Amino acid sequence: MRELRDYYVNRLIMAAGLIILIVEYINPYIELSPLMQSKDSGLLVFAISHIISFLTSRAGVVILIGAASLFIQKYLWKIEKPHLDFSGEWCGKTCYKNVYVGDSHYQARCPFMANHRVKMVQDCLSFRLDPAPGEKFINWSSLALELDCDSTLRYAYKVNYSDTEVFPDSAIGYEEMSVTERGARNRPIVLTGKFWHCAQGKEPVYGGTVEFKRKVKP
């Protein structure tokens, strides 16, 4: 996330500087304009001139910088940094390959697959995996997440399982994934990696592989 945070700070400084320069340039004209003193030129023109006057005031500048901050944080980065855009809906496929703690009852079932949905919520300053259901899951979400500059995701997660014949009722794990396929404008569309459950005094403890594919909107 460091690259996106640095990008946000740099763009916000540029936007704030530009807003201040524009305000300093047009303020003298606004103050001297006869439109500010009379409605004779028309109500619409009179109203617009007062709106411009407010936007060039101290309070107006704060509002404009706040709007620029929100635009950069939520939208602009997706245009300028598409290679770091993971936001949106994904389809997850988890393959349980290994049982590190558990008897032969669990080991005989491996490997097996489980599908689930993934919703990534991301902007310049935050990134999380929202709770989402799956075939074997009641819900699944991230506890902590890190995005490296090389587009590698590392995160701790918690999952609550529905099939207690195969899984513990809940598990905390660690997952590491890398971009293995990109689409238009270098945007990530396929992620692959590995996961490991943590030992919490519950059986079984699994490890395996995982794949996410971006869900394309119809």
C-alpha cells in the first residue's frame, strides 16, 4: 500500500497547490466585479458570482481540497494506477491439499475443492476483504492485509465453516497470493497462491492452494 499512499499524498499536494493558485488569481476579479453588487445583470449570473465568491473564500477552499482528496482517494488512483486495482468482486477457489493436524478421517478426503465469493474493498489508504459466503463457509474475511509494491497480497483471515464433518467450526489462517494474469490496462484479473491454517487446538489444520478470478460485470 505504500505506493498508493505516496501517490495520494503527492496528488493531494498538487491539487491543493493548484486550487490555491487559482483562488489567488481570480479573487481580485471577483471582489471588483460589479456582478457582486447588483442583480441587474440577471439573477442567475448574480447567483453564480456569489457561488464563485464562496468557493474562493477560506471555507470554500477547504471544501474544494476536501473534495479533491476524496476524488483522488476513491477514483483517480484507479485511472492512474490500474496495476494496483484489486477492488471489486472475485470468485475464489480453494484446494485443501494437506492436513497438518488431524486423523486419517480428514486426510483421506484430501485433496478437495471449495468455492467462495470474495469482495475486495480498496482505496488509496485502506484495503480489506469484506465478509462473504461460500459453499463450505458461513463467512470469510480478512483480519489484516498487506499489498506489496510487486502486487503480492499477504493477509491473515478468519473463516467460519458450515461443514463440521470436514472442517473445524472456525479457523484463522494466513494466505499469500500473487498476480498471475492481467487484463486491460494491466489490471489484475487472476491471483494464485497458498494458504495455511493456524493451530488453535482444533482439528483439522489444513494447507493448500487458492485462486481468485475477477468477476466481470455483465
